[in-house]
Amino acid sequence: MELKNKNLSVIGLGKTGIAVANFLSRRGARVTVTDSKSREQLLEPLKQLCADVKIRFQNPEPPSDTEVVVLSPGVDIHSPFLENVSRKGIEIISEIELANRFNTIPIIAITGTNGKSTCTSLIAEIFGRSGKTVYAGGNLGTPFISLLDQGDADYRILELSSFQMEATSGLHPAVSVILNISPDHMDRHKDFQSYVALKKKIFARQTRDDFLILNQDDSNTRDMGKDCPAERIFFSTQTELGKGIFLSGDKIIARLQNSEQEIISIESLSRGMQWQVENILPAIATALLLNVSLEAIQQTLKNFIGLEHRLEWVRNLNGVDFVNDSKGTNVGSVCKSLNTFDRPIILIAGGIDKDTDFSPLKSLMKEKVKHLVLIGETRNKFKGILNGSFGYDESDSLEEAVGLANAKAEDGDVVLLSPACASFDMFKDYADRGNRFKTIVKNLEG
């Protein structure tokens, strides 16, 4: 892709937009960044831009001389201001697509509705421990475009969201992983089928030399890729597989490349990771398929404690485990978290609605949840699916919610913050919500 003296517009001055603009500028492109925010709102990001990058404030529409538009993940490709660009036939691409056109390193790509960050981070840890040079990024934190400047590597490992796949067409991973799929971001994607189609893009360019790793236990993923030439490998926590990675009793077993081996026992994992076996299995499969040693896999698994805000064990108080799952911002994630435990759960849930159907939670909550504490804007929507099936409290603050949950909890119970909603009605983001929860819990008196 020739960049020198070409007019490119970058939409959105967030972390990804800054990285893209500077990448293009350093390669001789004439770059304009547009954003709907004012100059005053963007003073800090402006300090990070190359001097020759032009800025258009309070107007996201690209200039008329634009030859290529690069979207930040937060910008919907169907935004009205892009209609004129599309009519003119101007190419609109994602940051992922741009970076892919300059990438020369094999890619491991992970997508799905839930568990992406944990699986991506675990793969990076395993490969790093084995002595391979890897750089991880994408939706995980470091934009793909920034990884290109981090030097040579054996693999680049990308967590990919549906937003990032909207204007991506040329990605070709050596290994692609789809963890699970359930409705999410329906406020952005027009329907569930469109959301699924974006996830499928991860394997659209794969060849017979590649691997596609899929979740046997998820009805939305198990039949994917039948027309893809890549070798399909399945993982399961519920079924013994003839080929793949699966859980057998307390043991993780791999049947790959005409051999069977026991990888590790569940009791050897950290407490938090014992609850996330579904995210561990595809990481093991990826490592084995790319010839990482069993020793490196086992040592990493024994030492990996998981990520913040994803089924993160916080404290045991009077026999009650407090678990921070603030990153559980959709119904599918909460369903998985509830199914993790075979003990009574006091669930703290609620926040900003993402046009999500809460009804799949109804029967599961009736089975798993001892008591519900509701916070945030979605309290009435939650109450609408309960029909008095079990008890609940409402709270205007997280401090009060934790206190109410603690009062209901008994020895052997789990107090679980897994909101099923975004956090912006009460918090800066899900991390702020999770950190507040941890602080409150740690300050509880026994």
C-alpha cells in the first residue's frame, strides 16, 4: 500500500487513532484526523500527534480530497457522515486492515463474545515462556498498528472485537480462535446475524496450512468453518473429543497430531483460572499446534493468575468468596460466570443497557442465584424478567450494594459482581467499577 503523498483521513482521536495517524505520517502520507469532540476535549491526545498531522474538530466527516479513510474501532462504519464517502467510492478500512497490509509476521487471532483478553494474554505468556518472541495487542490494549514498530517477532497475537472487523477484509491468521458467540453490542450491530458474520471474518482468508480453533460446546461456533480449508480443531469442557482439547474429570487432555497427552490438572491452576477452563483450552491448543513445549505450557498455567475484572477472586470473608467480574458486560458473559459456580450466588448486576435481551438470564438466575442486588439504569428491565421468582434488593451505590450482598451471604456462598451491562451510568468504565468493588470488599469488616 503506497502512502507517500497520499491523502488519508483517520476518524477518531483515541488511542488507536493517534497510533494510526503517526504511523501514516512517518511514512510520508498527508494525514487529517477528524473527531466530533472540541479542541478543549482533545488537548491531551493532541500532544501525542506528529507535528504535520492536521486536525478537524467537532466534525468527523473526512475532507473532500481524502483518498482512503481509516476508522478507529469506536466509529461505526454505518455512521451517516460516512455515507457520502461510500457513494464516492473512497476506500474505508479499519486500523486492523491497515496494519495487516504492512504486517509480515504470522498472526494468531482470537475473537468471541467473552474471554478474549484472558485467552490472548495466556497465549502470549505461554509463547514468551517458551522462548519465542511475541507481541500481543489489538483490542487487548496496544493497537495492531503499534506492534509493527516493536521489531521482529515469531508471532503477533491479536484480540479482535466485532468493531475492529467491520472494515477488515484481508486478515489471514495462521491460527484463528473463536471462543464463543452470544448477542452483544446490539446497539451498534443491526442484528445478531450481522454480529456473527463479523466474527466469521477471522477465518475468511485462511488456507489449508492454517488452523481454526472452535468451541464444541457453543451452538453458534461448532458448525463454523465447514467450507474453510484450514484444519478445524475443537475444544470442550463437556465432551470427550476424538481430536482436540477437552476436560476429562479434573484433567485437561489433548488429542492432537495423532497423540494423546495429559496437560495439567485443574487443581494445579490458580483459583481464578480454575473458573476459566474454557479460555485455557484454546490457548493450549494454539501452543501445541505451533510446537510449543509441554513444559512451557504447564509452567505458565501454574503461574498465570488471570486478568483483572474477569472472574477475579478478591477475598474470602467468613466463608464467602467475593468475585469481581466487572468485565461481564453482556448477558452471555454473565451466563458463563453463573455456570462457573455450583454454590449459591448473590449476584450484583445492572448498569447501562446495550439493547440486550435479558430473558436468557431468567431461568439461569432462578437456578443459580440465591439473591439479586440491582444497580444502575437497567434495574426496571431486570425486574421485568423476574416476575417475583426470587428476592432482590435495589441500590443507588455500589457500596450499599456490596453491603446488602454481604448481609445475605452465608458460609459457602459466592458474592459475584457480574453486571451484564456497561458501566458508564455510575463509573468511568468497567475497570473503575471493578476497582471500586475490590476496594469496598477489602474494607469489609469480618
